[in-house]
Amino acid sequence: MANDESILKFEKVTFGYSENIPLMSEVDFSIRRGTKTTIMGQNGAGKSTLFGLITGSLTPEEGRVNVVTGVSIALSRQVIPRAELDLTVREFFQKCFSEKVYDIDPRIDDILEVVNLKGHVKVHDRIIRSFSGGQQARLLLASALIQKPDLLLLDEPTNNLDKAGIEHLTKFLINYEKTCLVISHDADFLNSFTDGVLYLDVYTRKIEQYVGNYFDVREQIVARQEKENRKNAQLAKEIQEKKDKANFFANKGGQMRLVAKRMREKADELEEEKVDTRKEDRTIRPFIIPAQADLLGELVSITSFKIMKNHKSVTRKTDIKLKRGNHLLLRGPNGIGKSTLLEAIAKNEAEGTRISPDVEIGYYRQDFSTLNFEDTVYQSLSAVCKKQSEETMRSVAAGFLITGDLIHNKIGNLSEGQKGLVAFARLVLQKPGLLILDEPTNHINFRHIPVIAEALDKYEGAMILVSHVPDFVSKIRIDYTLDLEK
């Protein structure tokens, strides 16, 4: 179990993308060997940046990041580098180690069991590119776990894992005897193994350290917020009283003016004592995705579709017709070809699918490749704005917490969660007739997910959805389900 030796220490670390607004300011904390810690904080607070500072891919502007000498670190990356897509599974995992591992095949089998990606007899010689996006995400996670490092950094490890996959991973982490830091929005998953939290406060730009399981810490943070809010309310009342008295004495003239001045000074002092309340746990505003007007009759007809079975393309027949207001859920295991089918439909290139000519398609891709990472958020939103005013555009953006300078940031510099919010803001401005959504909850803060579910439930155009989150899907009206496996 944990001992008192610290394995990692931040000393007065400051880091940010611009001098005026650092992401972190003079941050201090230390992590003890053998502990399991959750990283909490709003989208864009700097959670993934923290990992970059620990691995050394980012350098602090001030202060020091001290990792104990000889400590091995592994990070679960979010995407497989293009150069590694043509490796075999065996080569891909061998690359995780600096020296040749002779018993690599049984190790691979064990670790694929952990991420629930088994059942391929000759998986070791398969090319990485031949796996689906969801399966590649599991391979990435497995590539960190297989190293059994002294310090394991996991960034949203439950994305792309189904229920069984999350259970396997949870068991692995509970039994993991070394140190682990995890970024995740899955509360039950975190609560099962966490014994502490690092909380990145987007407002004070500090990191607070809490001890206890995830649910306990969340309650501590909420209690602290409520206490701060009560203190502020009390101070606001006192400030108003002082100001009222100051005005009363000022009108009396003479000596009373000095009393009035002192009262004003006292009011200013109290103003200083107010705590910056955390705008931390803000949730996006409820929103509607308006459907394209004047659409009649059949918008989408699907008579056949292709799936991957035993690494071969197989055509299946079906008969689905979507009119305005019809919602279709696509189901099937990782690797069967859900994302491939969605992409072909979105590009209007899917054999067996016919889309009515005037239908505008709104497409949400789980890897955000429909966004141009070189564009600023402003350019990206303007591109779909049609004849709406700039005021409308900014108001929609603000509803998705895109305010202030954020709108002039490049898409590529945003956190994954912020990219997701930009993608939703674009759909609202675009007003599509057909909405195609591929895993729209990946990377999204858990607080926003019920708001998004409600918007999709109320969407009045035709919709095709893929999601592996049953709780999310249960909140959305589904008219047809197409199980690609059956």
C-alpha cells in the first residue's frame, strides 16, 4: 500500500499558453508512492496539460516538477501516431519497451483481457490500422497498462469501453500496486479505486489536494463552495449597509463627511474579503438544435449496409425509412464498422443509403476531424452561421461556455471537451435536417451530458446516433434501432 515517500512533487509551478492568463500559477502538491489520485476540474482547466508537465513533454515557465530518479512513467495517449498504424500488434506493444521483451505475446494476451479486447486468435500479427477507432483506443490504453510503470497516467480511460471493459479496467486498477493518476468523468468508476483528488481550480489557477474517495471529496468541494457563497452573501449585506450609512453621513456635510469617507473605506475593505466564488461547476445552458425547415416526406432510406466480419466486408439487407422527427440508433460491438458506416452516410457515399437531395447534414465525429484545427473558434462558428447575426453567434457560443478570449483560440489548442462543445455550437447554428452523431459524449464533462441528451431528445429532424453509454441513450427518444450484428 502507499508509503510516505513522495514519487512526484510540483514546487511553485507556473505554466500557460499566454503570460496574462496562465493555466497554472505557483502550483504546489506532492503524490505519495502507491496512491491512486483523480484529477478533477472543468474542461480547459489544464488536466491534460498537467500530464504533459509530469511526462516532460511540457516545461514549466517557473518552478520545478520533481520526479524521483529511476521512476518509470507511462501515459495512455489519446490517438495512435500515424507512423504506428502499419505496425503489427506485436510491434506496437514491443515499442512500449526500451529493451526487447521475449515473452511479449502472453503479456499482450493478458493486457487485452484487461481492456476487454480479446477473442482474436492471431491478434499478434494483425496490423493496427485494421482495428476500428474504438478498438484502437483500447490498444492505446493497453499500451500504457502493459508497461506496469511506477507512475501510470490515464486520460479518460473509460472512453470507448463498454460495461464489461470498464469492469475489467476497474479490477486492474484496484489491484495495481503502483502509483496512478486518472482523468475521467465517470464518477462510479473513479470512486471504486481513488484515495485522493487533485482539483484544478480554473478560477484561482491553483491545484488543491484532497484526501478521501471521489464521492467524499466531491461533497467536500460542494460544501466549501456553499460556505464561500454564504460568506459572500453576508459580506455583500454588510457592504451595502456601510454604503447606505456613508451616503447618509455625506449628505449631512461638515465633520460627517470624514465619517462617510471612513465608511466607504470600510466597505472597500470588506469588498476585498469576498472570495472569488468558483464559476467552476458551470454547466452548458439548455439548448435546441433547430431542424432545417420545409422538409417533407422520406429524408433517408437505408436498404443495405456493409459491416466487417472476420476482417471481411459483408453486406446486410434492411429496410429503414426516416422522416422528419425519426431517430435511429445504430448498435454493434467495437470493430463491426459503425463509424465507417456513419462517415459514408455523412458523405452521401454509403451503398444502400439514399438521402433526399436538399437535406443539410450535421455530422458530429468522435475524433473532431470535421473541425479545422487551424481555424479559430470564431472562424469555425462563422463558417456555419448562415445569415444569423454575430450577436446570435456569440450568444450560442456563450451557452457552450465559449466566452472571452476563448473564441479567438485555435481549435487545435482547445481541450478535447471544449472541441466537443464547439462541435455542438456549430450544429445549433447549422440547423441541419439530418443529424449524424458518433459517440457524442466522449470527452464531454459529465455535467453537460444530461443537457445534451435533452437537446437530442427534442431534435425534430431525422437523426442517426451511435453511443456506447446506455444511460445517455435512455434519455433520448429512439424510434428505430439497427443492430449491425444481427
